[in-house]
Amino acid sequence: MDKIGVFCSSSNNMDEIYYSSAEALGKLLGKKGKTLVYGGSRCGLMEAVARSAKENGARVFGVVPRKLIQNNMVSDHIDVTFHADELSDRKQWLIGESDIMIAMPGSVGTLDEAFSAMAENVFGIHNKKVVFWNINGFWDDLFKMIDGLKSKGVVNKPFDTCMMRADTLEELEKIID
């Protein structure tokens, strides 16, 4: 897997552990000769992972929606830019260009991207997985919700066909190798 999609927050108000984790992921991608595919923002975890990836030798693909350009929020660390008119176009580029996707801490946009990729996997559109990097237990409530869906019988296809969990950077590294 060479192109690693990363879904993550654009917030600048998160705990430091998430920014340092984003930087560690960027460094890992550079060290491994991977390409980062991400949402193109110059804010939050998006900027932290892109800057670190670029500084450590990774190629950086940014999928930039028109709104980011209008608001002057596009990162300077992008090697290849894909322009998207709408957020739905952005998701399609992110998923389409990535071999596997990592969901770092984030909110509605991160969940939208991750669940869209998972739904496409379940429907047989692709066989790519989303790895939820559970930094500091960030995704614990999500995993409980998924267990609840399983126990209620609403899951027709095992979630392990479309998603994985990594609790450490070392676990994440094994998955993307």
C-alpha cells in the first residue's frame, strides 16, 4: 500500500497528543516512502500530518474543495492538488486515490469520510479498509456503538471486512506495510 488516505480534524483546539500523533504519522509515511492523500487544509491535524509527511520525504496529495480555496485555507505542503467542487467530490477523490484510509481523531467530516468508505466497501464498490487509529481511546465510544449494532443484528457483513483498529503507531505501521 503506497497511497495512505488520512481523515482527520481541521480543528486547532485539540489536545497536544493528537497533534504529536499526526506528526508521528507524517514522519512514518515519509520514512516508508508513502504518499499522503488528505483533505488539503492548512489547519489542525490535517496541517500537522501534511507538514510532517512533506518534511520527511513523503509525497502529499491534497484534495481541495472550492470552499478551502475561497477561505485561503489550503496547505502549502501539497505536491499534487485535486480540486473538488463539493464535499462529496472530495470524498470520492480521497477514497479513490487511497489504497487504505486512516481515521484519526475528528468530528463530523472525519466520520462522514470514514463511513462513506466503509459503506462503499460493504456494497462491493472497493475492498479498501478504514483503520481507526484509537489515540488515547478517542474512538472507544464508536467501537461500543458498533458492538451494539452487531448485538442488535443489523450488521449483515462483518465490520472487519471494512474497518480495522490500531491503538498504537506500531500497530498502524504493521497494517500499512
